[in-house]
Amino acid sequence: MAAWQNVSQVTNSGKSPISKGGVLTIHGFGVRVRMQSGHLQIEDGIADERRTVRLPRVGHGLRRLVCISEDGFFTLDALKWLADQRASLIILDRSGKVSFVTGPSASSEARLRRAQALAHQSGAALEIMRELMRRSLTVSNTWYGVS
């Protein structure tokens, strides 16, 4: 029996596991996301069907990491790496229910926050709500063919 019959061959097509939109979906049992020599190392899969993805700090294209699993781990350095790269993280259970979501924080605009806080007192909140409802109903009626 030749050795090549006993050794599983790993095919590497060179295609990035990250979609054009910057999304990487990982799944399986015992998912591991950690830092390894400055790279984000991700291990996912089931039994013998496991894969390892290594992402450098530059040029990876990751904008969102979606994890569909109920067991495994993320190290704190990996979470910091995701935050530094401004990539969001979504963890779903196997039925698709959201367990955890995090995303990049944007710089806050104090004037906008103040205007939002005072909108209720000035009556602007009611006007904004009415306009949103009007637009929502207009879109819904257009969708269902109601004039």
C-alpha cells in the first residue's frame, strides 16, 4: 500500500476564506480564535473536517467575523485584535439566535448626542417619529401595490 493512499491531501486553492464583503463565517465544535505570532489564528470545523485560517494585521480584508457555535473560545488578545482592526464580531447559536454582537465604536459627536437627548423636550422627537412612520407606510403601501 502506497503512502499517498493513507495520507489525506490538503487542497489549498489560494482562495481567501473572507468574502468580497469582508465577512468570514466560522462554525463547528471547539472553535478557537487566538493570537499566534502576531496573526489572528482561527480554527473551526467538525471532527476531521477542521480548518485553520491565519490573518495578518494588514491586508486581510476582514470587516465582520460570524461565529456559529456554542463551544470554543476567543482569547482577549484576539478580541483586541478585532477591535483594533475595526471588525465586528457576531456569535450565533446553531439555531441562528444571536448570542453576542460587538462592533467598532465610532467617534462620538457631542452635539448630535445632545440634540438626541433634548429632542423629546423640544417636540422634535414626535415630529421625527411621525415622519419615519409616514415613510414606512408609504414604502409598505408601494410594496403591496396600494395607492
